[in-house]
Amino acid sequence: VEELEALSAGELRRLLGREGVSSVGCLEKADFVKLAAKTLLAGGEPGAGGAGRAPSRSPSIRSDWSQDQEKPKPVEAERSRSRSRSRGNKDSRSASRGRAEERSPSKPKKPADWSVDTVKISADDAAALTFGAGGRTTERIARVSEAEVELMDKELVLEIRGTVIQRRRARKYAGIVMKQRMGPHLVTDDFDDGDLTVLSVPPDVVGYVQGQGGSVLRSIEEEWGTLMVFIDTDLSRAQRLAIFGSVKGRRGSELKVLSAVETKMNGYFHQVREEILNRDKGKDPSGTWGTDTMTFKDEGEISYALGKQGGTRKKLERSTGGIVQYVGMVAVVSGSKMERGRVREYMKWLFQQLEGPVFVDGWEEREDCTVVDIPSDCIGYITGNRRATLGAMEEEWGTLMFFMSEGDERGSRGGRGGGTERLAIFGPDRARRGSELKVMSGIETKSPGFFTRGVRDKVSSMKGFDTDRMILRDDELSYALGKDGATRKKLEQAFGCILQYVGHVAFIAGTRKERRRCREFVNWLLQQRRGSVTIPDVSRRDDVTEVRIPDNCKGWVTGNRGSELRRMEQESGTYIFIALDSRGEERLLIFGTAAGTKTGMGGRLHAERLVNEMVQNKLRDDDFRRARGRSDSRPPSPARRRVRSSSRRRSTSREWRSPPRREREGSRWD
């Protein structure tokens, strides 16, 4: 027993799996230890898991990949390190979560070459940089260059903060944007700081690639975080499209453009294929960047791999971290060696599902896999009509999910309330946990107590990614959930953690700092039900902005039953409420992990701008009302007094001499 207690919950689960014993019902590490001890003492009788049965395998119908490099092979040393890594206690049946201990995020120190550049610009240049809603052009320059860029409209100054290379790139991008209004920009060789890709676009499809008013290019820039400009003036020849950004951003934008070109000009990709595939090899941080391709056999295959509105393709991209784009009948996959390998595996499993159940060998050892046991009577509820529910969860979290079974195992695994089936979730650690908790929440609704029976409060001490639990009462749960889960989603968005309610248990997943912050805010949220919340000092926090509001503006800013606060929270992705300070005075607190920018959308600075705008509107309205009140109270002129008094005398005498019309008519009937 002592040896078993020294193992982690994940290692105990794998031990039980090798012994053929189902771990359904084990939530705490103590449950795993107890079951493992009982199994080993009893001689390890095979349970409902059916160990030793030869799994059925569907041959891969998608194995004709043209790989840039050899398929990555697992390194035993890395695998042993992965197995020995401490994962902490798990809250549900899952495979390895990759919860390596890591330091809590601290404020990074500025590099030695960090400095500030100030660029004087003209009014026309400032107008070009503020083009787009909320100054999106300046935001785009900052995102692509990774520098801090601030435009001071009144002073006509562009301030750029960052390292030498970041400031140089930001100045370059700003110059390109400012000169665009005068025509195509000339890009020379010295413009390439390792951030440039030039793609030739046939003249017949330039308009299609640009879109009306450049809308298509802007959407690609927004998706991949790049800056894209045409650099040729001769419209009779192929136009060169310059794409600035990171290796991944440039390749994603390039393949998106090529996909559009291939739609209008079939066969163009074949002409430039070698140039595209050999570009930027090994230029990512891992040094393994490359591109693999696969040709689909027919329209049916590409339609299945694309999915409804491209949902399957996007799912593969988000779950693997690679770039997946279909150019004509060719699937082009770019990324690191590991990312490309995962895309090939995931796509193989997708096509194997057309032939029957899929089982993944060695899923217990995979770093990208979580498995949840689903009660048989809840499978339809979790899957949804035509897989709509699972698809929605995949889209929300960027994961790949499918039921996994070995041959005749389907529906035969024992568990509480009947058999269970394994739901495999593939993707990054955080996304898998979010999908898993979403599934658990749905199952708990359908089968109360399946996951939460006997569960207690838990506060993990792990610095890295882990999960805490809070037990809520009925009235607390409904308040913390909000209408259609709005309050829960708001807290998730503002604090960067995963918050999900499984029955009456709040599961909080994230780093230790994220979990502590979210637990704190849930407690503040519940305190608001009983009255005002007191938060004495926020000066040492890096996730809050404090705003003092005049007393006559508080009702205006909060709105009817907090409607205005909710609107500003939704627009800025923050959490806002009024709290008392140490002196008992009210002030508005804006919470959120994203600070935002002075002109950009989202973050605490955006919320502060919205609050200040409402305060200014209220003050202007009050000034106008006071001015109007003074004008109304001014004594009328003598001429107006004479007219008003004479009309009053005439009306009085008229009323006195003749009774109302209704009274005269009434007297006739009498």
C-alpha cells in the first residue's frame, strides 16, 4: 500500500488498466490506491475492461502522405520522463494531462535593448494609422511586430516601445501603411528581417483575393496576425503579395491565399508547389518546421475532411497546433515535426471512423489524450443529433473527440448504473480539460451523482496546471451560473481560467495563480447576494483598474439592474462591480487579466474608456439640464407679460359667461 501511495493517480490508473480493471468510480487518489491494492491482493482478476483482448484495427485509408521529414519516433528517455512527471490528483477518469510543475507566471523583465522610439507624423499619416474600427491598424502593427505601439492623435506622434528588432519592424510596418494611401508600396531586399514572404498572384484573381475594399485580405490578416500588401504597379502582370509576420502567420496567410487562387485558377498550386513546400524550412523555434502534403482521392474525401463550413479542418488545426489548408485536392500541413505528425494521426482516425469503431494504441502514455468514461444511457445526450453536441464542444475548445472501443467491447464495460464507453479527447492540455469538464457537466445533469458523489472541496498546491473544487449550495449555484451561464462565461473570459459547474461542484482549472484568482472572485460574487463587498486595497494587484465615479453618475453608469455594467463587461471581456474600500467609500473595480490598450478593443483599458465615456455623457447632460432650467426660470419680457395677462383675462371672462359645451348639451336631455 505504501508503494501504491507513492504513485500518482495517473500511474495508478495505468496500472489498473494493465491489470484489466476498470477505474470507473475513482475520483480521488485514495480511491485509486484502494482499488489497486484490492486488485493486486486478489491476483489481478480481469475486470470489465477486458484486458488481453486483441483490438480490432481498421487499416489506414489515409497513409499516402508526402512527408517533409521522417515520422517522429518516440524517444524512450522522453517517455520515461513523461511517466515520472508528477501530475497531481485527478478529478475524473482521464489519461495523462501533462501537468508538469512550472513556475507561476511572473512579470517578465525587459530585455537589455528595450527602448522607446518617437516618430513625428503628419495628420494624413495619423488618419491612415487610425483607419478601421477602434484604431485596428495600429493594433495590427503592434501584433505583427510584437512591439508596443501608441498613436497620440493630438500631438501627431507615434510612440514605439520594444527591442531593437521589434521597434525596427514596427517602424517599417507603419511606413508601409502610411504610404499605402498613395499607391502600391515598393518593397526592397532590405525590408526582409526574416519576417517577409512574397507570393505571386495571377492578375486575373487579384480582385478576388483582395475582396471589396480589401476585406478578404483584412480578414486573413486578422486570423493569422500578419500584414499583407500588394507591391506592384503593373496590373497586366502577376502581382506580388508581401506578407509580413511570424513563420506560422505567414504560412497560414500564404496557404489561405493559395486556396482562394486555386478556386479560380485550377492547377496554379502545382506550378509553385516546390517553392511553397521548401520555404522557411527549420525556421521555427523548434528547428523542425516543414510541410507535408496529401492528395485526396475524390470530392467525397475532401468534403469529409473539410466538414461543414470548414469545421473539421479548423478542428484539426486547433487541436494539433499546426496549419491545415486544402489547396484544390491537396491537403497541405505545415508546422513543427510533432504538429505535423499529430495532424497525420488525427486525420487517419477521422477516416477510420467511416469504417467502424476506432481504438488508439497506447493512449494511456500519450501527452495529448484524455479519456472519460461515459454511461451508456448518456451517450446520445452527449453526442447530440448528428453529433451536434460533440461538435459544438470541439468548436468551443479546439479539440478532437470521438468514442473509442476495442472490437466487441462497445457498451460492455461495467460501471455505475450500467455499462460505459470511452470518450477520447485529443488536443492541448487546457483545451482537453475544458472539454472534459463540459462533458462531465452534461452527464451530471442527466445522471446526478455520477461524478460528484462523495466529492469534497479541494485546493491544489501545484503551481502548474491543475484543478480546484468548490461545493456550492442550490441558491449559490444559480446565482454563480447566471442566465444561460453568462456569469460563468464572464468569469472564465476575464480571468483566463476554466470554470465549470458539475452538479453543485465548481471545478476551477488553470495555473495556481489563475485558480486562486477565480476562487477569490467566485467568493466575491456570492458576497454580492448579501450586500456590498469590501476590498480594502488593490494597489498590489496586476489584474484590476480602479475608477472613482461621481455620486450623481453611479446610477447612470450601472444602469437598470446593472445592465450597463453587463454591456461593458461583454464588450471588453472584463468583470466589473462596485466595492467598498477601507474607508467605506464606493469605487468601481474593473477586473481582468488583459490590460488592453488605450485605443484597442478588449481589456481593462477598454472598459475604463467605456466607463469614462458614460460619466462624461452624464455630466454633459446634467450641465445641459441646468442651463435649460436657468433659461426657463428667466422672467418674461414686459411684452410677453402683457400678452399673457390679457389672454388670461379673456379666458377667465369667457369661462365665467358661458358654461362648458358638455353641460349645455346635457341640459337639453334633462
